[in-house]
Amino acid sequence: MVSDVAVVGSNDDSKYIAYGDDSQFNGALVYAFLIFKRTKLKSIVREVEDIKRRFKFPVGVGIHCRELMSGQLREKKGLSHLTETDINSILVNVITVINRYQGLVRFTYAFMSKLDGMFPEDKIVFQSIKGEPDIAMPARLDPKGILGHLALGCFMNGNDPRHGPSPADCQIFISPDPTVIKFIGETRSQAHFLASGFIRDFGGSDVFNSVEPIIGGGDYPQLLDVADVLAYICCHAIHADSSQKRFNQLYDLIEWRVGSEYVTDPPI
């Protein structure tokens, strides 16, 4: 019933704020949020801006890992002066700011190799809990569709406060991704809209939260840059690739992090 659904994610008086972004690397997918108390907002923004000043970022250029890791993109963005040591220092500094203000890094991850067969016969069947007929819908395995599920998964925390606040207690911002895809059903949708959906309320009751994040960074887009850094680090750290050890070291610096794997039910 409609009365059993609470729309959450856009309350600008919420106690907590969450900024999220995604990352992909060799079949590994991650959606990560930085979640922190609203009272810490301006301090975090000030320190992120200080990092950019110290490392001489041009005005309007953000801290984006994909650009930092590519010599060609660094040159295009006016960051060719940065050395590998500088780049590592930037990432360490970002993590230091997060730790200083007790930010939570909440992420959900998946491996595409484990999701083969997620939609047998290119469809998904929804079973009614009220004895009504099942509903079959066309579906196709698309990484960007999975990333939408991972974003929602970051708030399926149960009652454990160590895993972060309920989405009902957060104002949620996500990085825009206007890529148009088909995932479930015949309707095409921009990928960022797939981060919206229904999840059960923390209390274990029959109430559901309709999570509707704000697309974009609002007044503080630089905090989406921080989410980009975290998603990139987590994605490379969970991947079994020996060439990515530097990201394992960065990952280990994050003091408060909670990660969970998205898996499908095993075949019966």
C-alpha cells in the first residue's frame, strides 16, 4: 500500500549526507558512498579544496581518478605537472580528510563473471507473495544496470549501526550518468535513474523506503570527486590483480569502511 512507502533521499535537514559514484575495472563493479554527519560538510569541502590548491589544480578541474591515472588526460586537464608521487599523495590526502571527519565509506561490489545466468532466457520472473500470477519481463545483463542495484545495496544495512545510517536519515547525491540503457523491461532509461528503488526499512517492519537520490552534487560537486576516488580505490583493491597493490595500500588506510558483495541466488 502507498501508506507503507516512505520516499527518502532528498531531505536537506537530514542528519547525514551521502555522496556516491561508481567504478569498473576488468569485470569488477563497485558503487561507493561517502557518508558523514551534516555538521562536517563545510569542513570536508574546505579541506578538499585545500588539496586542490596545494597541488595546483586549475580552476574547475576536479579530482578524478581516471584523469589522474592517464598522462594524456592529465595534460588535457592542465595537470601534467603532477608526478606519480604527487598523485599518490593526493589520494592519501583525500583519505586523511575522510578519516579526520569520521566519514564512512559504504560500498557494494560485484563481479560480472559471477553474474552469468542472472537472467535465464533473457527474462526475469517476479513472483507475487499474494498468490497472484507471476510476471515475466525481458531483461539483459548490463553492467550499468547492475551498478544501479549496487547503489541501492549500499543502504541495505539492516539494524547494525556500524554499517551506517538508514537512507531515511540521509540526503543522497549521486554522480550523473546519462547513458541510456535497457536493463529490465522494454523501457530505456538513463543509467543514473537505476539507483532509485525500493528497499525495506531498517526496523524490519513492512514499511519500505523509496530511495530517490539527487542526481548531481548540488552546491558541493567536489564531494562527488571524493566519491569517485573511493569507488576507484575500492574497485581496484577488491580485484585479484597483483598490479593493483598500490590501491590495496590506499584501501587499508580507510578507517571506517563497510563493503558487501552483490550476488544472485544460486540456481535450484
